[in-house]
Amino acid sequence: MTAHFSSRRRLLAAASLAVLGGLAPALVRAQPDLSRPLGPTIADAGSAFYRFERWLLPSEDGQRRYRITLGIPRKAPPAAGHPAIVLLDGNAALAAIDEPQLQLLDAATPPLIVAIGYDTDLRFDVTARAFDYTPPIPAGQVDDELARGRRGGGADGMLALIEQQILPRVRDMAPVDSSRLALWGHSYGGLFVLHTLFSRSQLFADYIAASPSLWWGRGVILQEEQRFRAQPPVTGRRLWLMAGDSERRERPAAAGARQPPAGRLELPPQALPDLAARLRGVPGMTVDLRIFAGMSHGPMLPASLQPALRIAAGLAP
């Protein structure tokens, strides 16, 4: 029986590598298209390994409506309940998940997949996420999202929605292991992940921030980081930082280049590794930094989602 299980694992791993090998060139070349229609996702097509439930949820101020999709493993839960991973930009995240990925999760301890998207036919709602995923704006500082026709600074409201409405409903629908909760986000979503760690670190065990927008709001997240490091030690928290080595968002402008958009703090290429190094000094925290070869900002969304799901399932990323 052990030999059969090992053989199955080898076959699954080989299949996964084949899928990744076929997708990698497309991922490296692809550019993000924020106007791209969503189309059918794995939640619509169905899975042999997961069943999906979906509901709509209005924001407290009535300005946004969320589409929550819960993926529940068909495999029986452990005695402590399922691990769970909350995915921001849930529409785009679901579009990046396929059946071979879910099959690999099923071979381990498949997590509940909580995809928080917006009630739109697009993969992204750029106006809504600009508000929901960005930290509170310091007193006296201008909201630079206004220059883009949007508002920022609503992350605490989003946190309250997750903690007080979404996770309780998930727990009503499936048993959850509260010690194995993970949060994943990309870009502005990665910024939200860091804000959650720095302000409400008790909510999750694993914080997975892909290509976080450290520059946003003139680097307000770095101010939050300083306060976080001055607080009492955090225990049992894991931070996973991921970025592509072809990203340019945090590189200083060359001499004579145009000025960066308002609100963008120009940070050196080492900003993310330096952040990881500082946080490794926080007692009780584990910090993992992964740089993806050849990846630019947009393709980091699907590229980071695969290891995030594996982390939630208790597999090596």
C-alpha cells in the first residue's frame, strides 16, 4: 500500500511539472489585462475533488458587492477541521485554479478555498480593490487614489468583513481548523496581507504576500511595519513574500525618467529583501522570501497562487 501511495505521488508530481512546464512561457510573457472578462472558472466547471458554494455580500457602506466562493474538499476533514486559505481578488484567483492543482491538494490535506471577489463579470474591480486593499491613510496625508478617480484607505473595513461575516459563515458551512488559516493576496492584495499581519496578526497563521505594493501611500505600510516590530513578540506566524525578478514597480527611476505617479514612494530593488530581513528579527516569526525568475508583476498572480495553495495544504511550496 505504501508503494502504491508513493507511486501515485510521483505520478501527480510529474503531471504537475508537465502542466507548469507548458504554462511557464505563457505566464512569463503575459501582461495583466484589468478589463479582461472573467469567463467560466473551476467553480463553474466543477471538480472531482471540490464542491463549490457561492453567495453575495454587500459592503457596509453599500458601495460594493462581494461575490464569495467557497471551495469545500470532497475529502473528509481531519479531526481538527479543514485548513483554509482566503484568496483576495477572488475572481482572478478562481480563473487561475485548475483541476490538476486541486488533485495535488487532494493528495495532502486539501484546504477550504475562500475566494473573495466582486460581483462583476471582470476579473478585477479596480475601483473597489483600491479602497478595500489599501491601509488607512495617515492624518494630514492626501488620498492619492483620488488622482486616479478612486478612493483608498478602506482595509480595516475589509478586515472586519472577513473576520465578522465571511469566516463565521464559512465555519457554519464546514469544519475549520482555526490554527491553519492562510491569507493570500497579490499587488494591492499583497499590501493588504502585510497590513493584516501588522495590525491583526492573530487572524491568520500564514500570510502570503505576492508582489506587495510597498510604494503605496508614500510607503505607509513601512510605517506600520515599524510599529509592528515594536510590539510584543508574535508567536507561530509565518510570512511568505514572493516577487518576480523582472518587476519594475519598486526600482528607482533612471536619470531623466518621468516622475513617478503621485503617492508612489520610489524604493530600491532591495526593499522587499530588506523587509524580509527586518521581520526575521521578530521573535516567533518565520519569514520566507521567494524570487521568481523571469516573472513580471502581472504574471506573479497565478505564479504565486500555486505555492500558496500548497502552503495551505501543508505541502512544501
